Amino acid sequence: MKPFRIGYRTIKTAVGVALSIAIAQFFGLQFFSSAGILTILCIQTTKKKSLHAVYTRLVASLLGMLYSFIAFETFGYHPLVLIFMILIFIPSIVSIGVAPGFVSSAVIMMHIYSEANFTLSLLYNELALMAVGFGVALLVNMYMGDTQKRLDHYRIQLEDLYRKIFSEIVKYLEKGDTTWDGKELIEAEKLLNKAKSLAFIDVENHITRKENEFYLYFDMRERQLEIIERVLPKITTLPVMVQQTKLVADFMDELSKNVHSGNTARTFRDKLDIVKKEFAEMPLPESHEKFLAMASLYQFIEEMDEYLAIKQAFKGLNKKE
């Protein structure tokens, strides 16, 4: 059973409905409660979705009024006329891409049908209902809450997990410690999914923005995590510990202390080049097992170079790898 909670959208819906009905009632509009229904239909999770909802419902409602005027005034206010009109109306709004506006347009069409007399007064009343219902929905949907603090919190959590993962790799390389259960990998994956979803919502809440630096950041971290998950088996199943192990361990130890949102990846790629050179200058392996261990370590540092290249290409957050 999910815990009981009242979110922003619920609060906005309640406030929006009450406000639109109060305004419609204050101006003495017929069917004033319908303004609340129109508001409910336009309350969305993001500003862009709310604008699109208002657009589809406004166009569909105006078209519904036109269809109602033509059909009812020509053939009479009869249920059979209503049936045939809806049969033609639905494909029409689907063809122009405003099908989500059917319910709101149906509300307007039922008003006209129930009045059984299409007058200028009724026309103005329905237009006013739409203005109030849709306008209030846009108004309350302009507030979406601050996502930046939550996104930054996710960033900090994720970087802590990466530090822990690298620290565990160092412990294995230095001491052969195999007690790590890898839970940070699962936590990082779950956190990335939540963070990217929230970052996408933030993009949708900025009308002119097409991307979010946090979304790009978490996408970059997700690609890095794929590399980490791919290379871990290479580094945690070494048949023996060789001389080169300490080189890699020292590099990973320094890297673990410098996981942040800034961009010092170029520096660490230069250090990795030094590790590669020292790697090459060391004596050749004396046994097959040592050869396999060296090969795995070299594959690992090549993958870490790709890990750093992904970060180097990222130009987003200005925090501090």
C-alpha cells in the first residue's frame, strides 16, 4: 500500500478548480462548475505539457462549438443528430492532432445540446468558461517547484557512490579484499534513473530550454557506469597480483578522491599516459598467470581512459575528474 501524500499537482488541482469555479460564478456564467472541469483537464506535470494541453483542448472545444452549431441548428437538437455529429467530430480532431481535447469539447457540446438554442449569449458564455478554465490552469501550472536543489543532491549522492566503488577497487588491488558486495553499483543505477527523470521534467518546465545541463551530466555518468560495470570483472578476477597492480591501485586511489562535477579529466588522462609508459617499461611476465593478470590490468586502464574521455567531452556543470 502506497503512503498517503499530497503532492504539488494535487494542491494545484484543488486550488485551480476552486479558483476557476469562483471566478465563473462571480461573473454569473451558466454552467459555472464546468470551468473547474476544464481546469482539471489542463493541469499537467510540466509547463510544456500544460501549454500543449490548453492548446489541444481550446482547438477541440472551438471546433466542437462549430460542429454543434452546424449540426444542431440544421438538423435539430436530437440524440440521433448528436450520435452522427460525434462520429464525424472524433475523426476530425484526431486528424488535426488535438484528440486529447475531446473531453473538454464534449463538455461544451453538451451545454449547447442541453440549451437546445444556439444564441450569441450562449456563445459568449462558453467562450468565457474556456477563458476562465484554461486560463486558471495555465496560471497555477506556472509554479512547478524548484528541482535544482534535488538535482544537485542526486549529483552529490552519485559522486559519493562512484568514490566508494573506486575505493573498493583500490582495496582489492592493494589487499586482495573480496568482501565488497557491489551494492553501490545497483544504487548508482537506480539513482541515475531518478535523476535523469527529474532533469527531463526540469527541461519540460522551461518553455524555451531544449536541454538541461544536469540531464547531460547524469547521461554522462550513466555511460561511465556502463564502463565501470564492464571492466570490474577484469580487475576483480586477477589470477595473481603483479608489479603493475600497484601502479593501477595508486591511480585509482587518486581518482577516487577527485570525483566531482568539474572537469579535470584531461589531467587524469595525462597521468594515465604516464601509468601506461611505466607499465610498458616493467619486465615481461614470467608465467602465463602473470601474463593474464597484466593483460587484464592493461585492458582496465584502457577502459578507464575511455571513462575519462567521456567526462572530458562533458562541458556542463560548473562545480569541479
